[in-house]
Amino acid sequence: MKGGQTEKDSLIGSIKCDSVDWVLFTLLQLICGVYLYLGLRVIKREYEEKAEAGYEFLEGDLKVTNYNIGKMIAVGIFGGMYATFSGIGAGMFFIP
């Protein structure tokens, strides 16, 4: 939608680094933050339900603590940055 260097290249009449571009970028970051929050709530709720039901956790199961969640978020952020800066797809970094 944003297109290229001129307003003619864009479907919405925006060019790189103008105010509309930054508003759209900020909106994207907010939406990603909301999805992260919702995903964390789902993970925590499922973990609590398993613990209450007496589920026997195995070695390698995710123990949902604030520290472990923080590590997961950090790996995701730095992994995404590494994949972007090196020019490889995120699947090349995360799947092995």
C-alpha cells in the first residue's frame, strides 16, 4: 500500500518517512504488541489449567514463568533482527 519513493507509487498517497508512513508504522507496532499480549495470556492460562489438572510436565515442556517468557520474547526479537540483517528468511534461523 505504501509504495515507493513518490506519491504515484503508493495506493494511499504516502511516501517513505513522511508523517503518514510513521503513523502506519506506529500502528503496526501497536497491533503487534496487542497480539503479543493476547498470546501471552493464552499461554499462561493453558499452563495454569494444566497445573491445576495435575498434568505431569516432562523434561522440555515450557514452564511458564516471567523469566522464561522474557527469554522467549528476547530470542524472537533478536532472531528476527538477525534474520533481517543477514538477509535470510526467519525460517532459516528459527526452524533448525
